Amino acid sequence: MLGEHGCLSARNRNARHGAGRVDVVCPGFVSDCLETLEEIGIRGREQFRAAGGDDLFLIPSLNSSPAWIDAVVDLARRHASSPP
């Protein structure tokens, strides 16, 4: 897994080597936060383009997808019905 600086290096390396588009997923987050949207989705895209890439796309997190909401509700119900 790449940290912030490793991710930046990989983006720039991919751009310099002709990657037209890079799709980025942030698996550590189940919902998009402003920091991720700004750092990866905005600044990351700008840096990738400045390094010669065409586009960088931030794949949205689970956010409010019905499958994710159902899974969270199921977890809550199971834990609520279990004795502490």
C-alpha cells in the first residue's frame, strides 16, 4: 500500500511513462471526506496532469450505496441483539 508520498511518486512516474489515465481508489475510507477529495481528486489530478498525464479519476467510496447501508444496518442489528 502506498503512503501519501509513494502515491505521489507513482502518479508522477505513471504520467512520465505515458499513462493517459489513472484510476485511484482509497480503500481505507468507506465514505469520501473533503480531505481525500481535495488531496487526491483535485491536487492529485493537477499534479498528474502537470507531470504529463491526461487524467486522474478518483473512484468514489461506498458512501451511501444501498449495499453498504444494508451491511451497516445488518452489523448494527447483530451487535444490538448480542449481550455485551
